[in-house]
Amino acid sequence: MSTFILEILTPDKLLFQGRASALSVKAVDGWLQVLPRHANYMNLLTAGELRLQTEDDTRLKIQHGGGVLEVSKEKVSVLVS
């Protein structure tokens, strides 16, 4: 299974760091799913829920108050409040 490096951070702590096979987030212009080899991308996130699937097929949900998503060739970073 193809994966990507994912970091989910708040200003105070690291919530998740590891490999993921999918990430779903609600951006200001609607829902977005990030998969391995996604194009470089950056957007603002609205308050709600992040949904991720780890490399071992575990599914996690994280509630947040909004933030920023950055997808690059090296990793996916999410900064949330």
C-alpha cells in the first residue's frame, strides 16, 4: 500500500506523526481527500474533523477548530487549533 508522511500539530503539541494512506479534511471550499502522490497544495481548513487512515489501516478522527493544510512532495503538514 502506498503511503505518505503526515504531521498533525497544534501550537502546543504534536497530535500525530507517521505514515498515512489517506487524509480527509474540510477546507474553506469543501471537503478534500489527500492520497499518496497528491499534487503540491495549500489551503485553510474550517473547524470540524480530520479523518485519517494510517499505513496499518487504523482509522482516526481528530476534532479541531480550524487550521492550515500543506501538501508537498516530502510530507503533508496540518496545523490546527
